[in-house]
Amino acid sequence: MPKILVLNGPNLNLLGTREPEIYGALTLADINERLRRRAEEAGCTIAFLQSNHEGDLIDAIQGARGTADYIILNAAAFTHYSIAIRDAIAAVDIPVIEVHLSNIHRREAFRHTSVIAPVVLGQIAGFGAESYMAALEVILCRTGGISCA
Ligand code: DQA
């Protein structure tokens, strides 16, 4: 079964109180707990990291080589301008699923661009916490953990 790393970028530690009308009422701990339960049920190993610092996320992506089969990444604001995170994803041979709580494409123009989108497997945006759950289901489908029609 796959080993999964869930990475969250800046300000996502404030979920629950941060602009709840956009990002919802769940905390990051709530979301991680849901992911952990589903992953355990499916027999996957799952690990979590949140950081407000670009370099920490880059270190985590590099460090995932040999330890993670998939990365679920919400790079938050770094999504829109971090070429360094994009290059880290391109440098490691690990499929990354980009997730966003909000639908970045129907928000401010500066959020419409994801510089990481061209180097990830795919993007899931706009479903709140379900964006993360959907990413996990994609991984389970692709690795045979659940049967997909
Ligand atoms: C976000 C969207 C980004 O534009 C924003 O900077 C975030 C969160 C999301 O999950 O909707 O911090 O990635």
C-alpha cells in the first residue's frame, strides 16, 4: 500500500479561524484526522507536515524520495509564485496531487496561476476539506487500494 505525505503551506495552520467563509470551519488537525482515518482504513501509511516557510516545504519534498509514493500538496500562496517549489517537485520522481480548499480559478486574478500545475499529476480545487479526501481517493484508486469502476 502507498506511503503518502501530506504537505501544507503558509497560513494553513490557521484553518478554522482564517477567513472561514472561504476556507471553511475545519482546522488543519480536523482535516488531517479525517485523512489519517481513511488512510488507515485503506491500509496506507500517511504523514503530515505544515510549514509557513518555503525552504521547509522544499526540504520535505526532497526528503520524500524513497519514503513517500505520493504527495498531497496544498502549497497555499506559494502555489502562485514559488518556482523553487515547482523545481523541487520536478526534481523528485514522486507524483504530487495539488489541492486547494477554495476554487482558485474563481477568485482574484493572481490566484488563477499555479506555477506548480505543470509539474503535478493533477489539481483538485474548490471542495474544501473534500479536496484533500478526493486526492486520497485518487491515490487509492491508482494503487489498487479500492476498486474503481
Ligand atoms: C489556498 C488558495 C491560495 O490562493 C491561498 O493563498 C491559500 C489557500 C486554498 O487552499 O484554497 O493560502 O491554497
